[in-house]
Amino acid sequence: MSSTVELTKENFDQLVTENEFVLIDFWASWCGPCRQFAPVYDKAAEANPDLVFGKVDTEAQPELAAAFNIQSIPTLMIVRDQVAVFAQPGALPEAALTDVIGQARKLDMDEVRKSVAAQQAAQGDGKADAPDQGE
């Protein structure tokens, strides 16, 4: 069995809801960098059997790509406890992917949820008093 899961609009919500740590590779067969990234991603999936590694074919699943506002591929997204904690376009080298996975594993999700709630509250009441978590 492949260590990566093909994600579709039919199984996406269930997979993300039922698993606390999901990596998602947005890709397409015509994309050269996507093809270069695929073996790196597959290797990381084998090295991290406790995590779910999903792939979204943006050609077959345009709604999912649009829902996440994917502008360029490949884009790697990491979702923990149904919160997107990382999203970055570009084919990551193996060492960088390993590092990103390690950082995502260490995240304190209680802190992340507090931060997200604070941002949503600030946006909801029209006050821009929350500190900007900008790039």
C-alpha cells in the first residue's frame, strides 16, 4: 500500500477531521517541480508512518485547490487539529521537509488555537488591536 493518500473532495473532510496531523501536497502531473518533489514527499511519508500524507491532484480536484486558494504548485500544507499551521509553495528539499515536519510536531496546538481565536475575534469586532502575525 502506498504511504500517501489521494485526497478528493469526497474524502478530504473526513481525513482531516479524523487525523490530528495531515500533510497535503497540492500537485499536478504536468508540473515538473511537483514530479521532483514526489519522491521526497513519499520518502518523508515512509519515515513518518504516524502522520497522514495526502496528495491533491489540482487537475482532478480543482474545488479543493480553489478552497485553499492554491496559486502555485507544488504547495505543501500541514493541518493539525483541523488548523492549517503551514502552507508554502515550492518543492522543498528533503532536509527542509524534515525540518518543517519537526517544527509542526513541536507546535503547542493550544497556543495555536488561542492565536487563531484571537485573530478571529479581532476580525469579528472590527478592531485591529490584535498583534499582526504577519509573514
